[in-house]
Amino acid sequence: MAVTREKSKDPKLRDKTPPATAEALFVAAVGRLVRLGRAKRGMTRRQLAADSGISERYLAQIESGQGNPSVIVLKAVADAIDVPIIELLPRTSERGAALDGILDQLGRLPVGELPAIADLISRRASHGAAPDRARRTALVGLRGAGKSTLGRMLAEHLEVPFIELNRVVEQDYGASVPLLIEMSGLATFRRYERACLERVIAENASAVIATAGGIVSNPETYALLLSRTHTVWIKARPDEHMARVMEQGDFRPMAQNREAMADLVAILEARRSDYGRAEAELDTAGESIDKSFAKLVKLVGPWVKGRKLEV
């Protein structure tokens, strides 16, 4: 009977078991990137299958690392989730090599110098920030966190316009966001979202802006938001996100999905690092609306000049 790596206690027998091939590791890495890319955009596997024209079963194999996607299949997946195909390939690009080089150099520095380097990188990354962004506050995060409720309250408190970016998109397109995505695709929605954000910024020197949860999935749009507004990540526990969405009667993108909670957790995990780029975080878990609002007012206080910020 063959001896597997797990069952064998003999080092010689274990050594004869072939290790995972580079190809298998690469395919597994591709599957992970596809799964994260889908989750980041809040798409179920069924939605991705419909948008890409690839069977749901085959997508499941790819995401689990059992499939061997061709370039054509991978391009269809990339188009469906609106990312360059390179985003679904493990990092072997010049950018990845450059980042590896930076990490290597940092590893040679004394630990005491790293905070100064981090500060230098932070200042360099925010170099393009507009000087007037302090008069705009944007709220990011998953649906159900409280962006609309708290954003409307903050705008009224500051006596500035409250703008829900999705509503602006719907006005421009002439239909609801779900219908826009269904009729024209996610890529079209992201183009509208970017154009509407540019206009909102150009037309409003002061405003509170509530964004869609998936705005972080478009790097250029999110970079624009971060550079031209102060951002706050409004978050809660996954079960609270779900409960609040259900109370609103809005089940996108969870409709007809038996694993809604698992998908929500996957979306949150996929977007966590991007949401974490916001300048501040407000956790509304277990908090009343009034208490969360008081915390939000305190957070934005240093950004807003010449206004009374007391609740």
C-alpha cells in the first residue's frame, strides 16, 4: 500500500513524495486572486458566471485551485470583474520586483529608523492631496454600516450638502443602480461612478459624501476620493451589516444566495485593507445612532475649520 506524506513517519519515504509543483502553486494563487477579486466587488460566483460566460462549476474549480484557466478564460473573468488581467496573476511584474527590492532594503535598516521611513512614504503618497479636501468628508464601508444615516446627520450638523454618490449615478443614468449593472454591466457602473465623483468634487467645495461599498474596487476612483476628501471607514460586525441591510429591504448582492453571510464576510475581508486606507475609522458595532454620531463629530473635528462641532 502506498504511503502518503501525512501517514509516513519515515523521513526517507517522505522525501520520495513529490512536492507541489510550481504550476500547481501558480494555479492556486490565480484561484485565490479570482476569489478575492470577486469578493471585493461583492459579486456572487453565479453573477460572475453570468457576466463572464463561464460555467459556475468551472469558476468553482478555478477558485479552489483545481482548474487550469486558459488565457481566454482568465480574460473573460478579468473583464467581468473590471480589472486588468494582470491583477489576476501572481505578482511577477516589475512592480512586484520593485516592492521586493524595497522590502529588502528596509530589512537592512535598524528598527529605530523604520518609523521615519514610514512617515516619509506616507507624506510622499499624499503629496498630490488637494489643499481644500478638509472641507469634504467622505464615508466608505460596506452597506449597513450607517453611512447614509450618519452622513445625513453630519451634513445637517455642518450645514453642508449631503450627497449619496449612488443617487447621483442614478440621476445621470436614468435608472436604478441594480438596473444599470444588469443592463450595462459593472464596468459601466464604475465609469459612471468615477465621472459623478469628479463632478461632485468640482461642484462642491464643502460636502459630506456617502459612497458605495465597492468604490474601493476601482483604484483610480478610490485614489481620487482619498486625495480630494477626508475619508472615514464606517464599519460594524458582519451580522450587524446583514441585519441592517435586511431591515432596509435591500438584499444586493445577496439575492438568491444561500451563503449570504459567508459572502458578506468574504467581501469584508477582501476590502479590509482598502477600507483601512481611510484616515479614520468609526466602529458602530453595538452602538446607538446618537453615540456613533457623537464619535463621528469628534473624528471630523480637526478637519473642519471655523465650525462648532459639539453634539
